[in-house]
Amino acid sequence: MYRSLFPRDMFAEMDRLQREMQQAFDLSPTIRGFGRNGFPALNIGGTPQTVEIYAFAPGVDPSSLEVNLERGLLTIAGQRANNLPESDTKAAVHINERFEGSFRRVLTLPDDADPDAVTARYRDGVLHISVQRQASSQPRRITVQ
């Protein structure tokens, strides 16, 4: 009788509802960008010479990606196409957890980031953005006389 009243897994539905409720409250940007659960997922790190940003965006056409840097804000935007069957009227989609559509992520870069020394490469579903730090902010050894 339980299965006839609840055709889907009730615990999975409760988990989905909880995630959606939490996402509704996690949309405010922080100084390091948006909270988790955004697309594309980001890993951000740095060295004394560079700021390294990795955006995980499998299935995105590299020509649809747009990377902009303006006034210390790095914007990653693009479009991920729908790959579900549309022409076949007999096809049914039971679960669709893959993100599709337009996306935009905005990050605040550190003050010592050099806006003239930015490179972006897309390979195997990962967008790698490297931002050089300004030479004046790099650590250097000072000789004592």
C-alpha cells in the first residue's frame, strides 16, 4: 500500500526539498564568489605569483564561454546545451539532474591581481584561468648590508 501512495522514493524527495530550500538561502555572494552548488563548480587557489581558478564545466562548448575582468571582478559566463531527446515523442525522461542553460559566476579578485596578465584555457571540461599577481606585490629577498 505504501508504494501505491508514494510512487517515488520519499526519502529522496525529502532530500531534494531540503537541498532546494537551502539553495534558496545560499544565493548571496561572498567576497570569494557565490556559495556552493553553483555551476560551474570552482576550485580557487593561489601561489605567490598567480591566482589559479578552475571551473569544472563538462559538456560546455568552449566557444560559448565568456571570461571578463572588469574592476577586480572576474566573470565566467556561458551556455550549456540540452542533450535530451526532443525529436522522439516516445522518449521519456525520468531523472534529469544535469544542469543546462545559461550560467554566470562572478568572483572578486585580490587587489594585487594584474588585469593585463590573464590567461584562460579550456581542456577536457575544465576551464583554467590563471591571473598573474603584480610584480610589486611579489615576495622578494632584500639583502642586508
